Amino acid sequence: VPPYMFVFLIASKRLHSLFVLRCFNDCFAVFFLWLTIFLFQRRQWTVGSLVYSWGLGIKMSLLLPLPAIGVILFLGRGLWPSLRLAWLMAQVQFAIGIPFITKNPRGYAARAFELSRQFQFKWTVNWRMLGEEVFLSKYFAMSLLACHALVLLIFISRRWIQPTGRSLYDLILSFLRLKSPFTMQEQLRISHYVTPEYLMTTMLTANLIGLLFA
């Protein structure tokens, strides 16, 4: 990136709004996202999973790269090790929530990951041209969710799992049987495709897809 781009970043009204006027926690969540990418690139899977889950506890927007993280852990570590890492991340979320769960478990369960929350029209950037009535309609929200899932599915099946040489259908069948679709030799070969470039591209692509449909 050319150095002069930093001038535009510093002068950005949106950055001032996020980090100066309203003191949002985006900067901390993004820090842990980049740290996760760095640790995964160093194949420090356990520490990277812990760091990612901690960042997710700061801001729910870190759910956006989660599909890519699932694919990366599966390709890099295999079926059962990746499931153990997923369980570890769930434990971190539970540990973060203990102070709130002990006081108001129902309220925490309802509001910690409030997936049904509807964003206000005044905060949208991508869809302001549609008008408030369309933006707040349930049909539009469901359409965005469906498009988000469809685009993720296309990237998973067409790009992200290409190193396996298997179709998404075959992999899903193996998952349902609770059986790894690869031999040890195949898993080792596939893990070599999980390069630092692949890691960053996959995670940032998943994040961008989520932002486009936000």
C-alpha cells in the first residue's frame, strides 16, 4: 500500500466516527482478528483459536470469518482436531459469559448473540439508496441472509475446498458419518496447501462477503 494512503485513513470521517467520537470496540476486535491470522499462518492452531474466540467475545462482527476459519482448521488439522478446537472456542465463550450467566442466564442467552437484532437505517452504508422502508422490511433482511449464505456456499465449494479434490457433497456425507474423509497421507498433503497466503485470502474474503451483505 502506498504511504500516501495513510493520509486518507487519518482524515477518514468514518474512522473518526468509530474510534474517536463514539469509542467503538471495533479496533480491539479487528486487532484480535489480525492476530488470529498471524498465529494461524504460524500454524499455532490452538493459540490462534483462543485468540479468535476472545476477539469474538469483544464484538460479534468476528462471526463473519467463522465459516472460513472452519474450513481452514478442517484442511489444516483434520476433522477431529478441528472439532476439538471448535469445542475449545465454545469453552472460551462460556468462560467470558460466566459473570453474566450466574446473574441472569436467560438475559445473557437472549442478548449476548442477538442474531435477530435489526440494524437502524441511519447506520447503514451499503443499502442507503434503497430507502428506510425497504431496508427495515423482513423480506429484505431474509434476502440478504440468503444471498450471504449462497455466496459463502459458492466460495466454499468452488474455491476454499479445492485442495481436497473432493466435492462439498462428499465431505458432508463423511461428516454425517462422523468419519474423516482423508487418510493420514492425504491429510498431510492437504495441510500443505494451507499456506499463509491461502489463510489470509480465505479469512478476509469471508469477512468481506459478510460486510457486503450487512
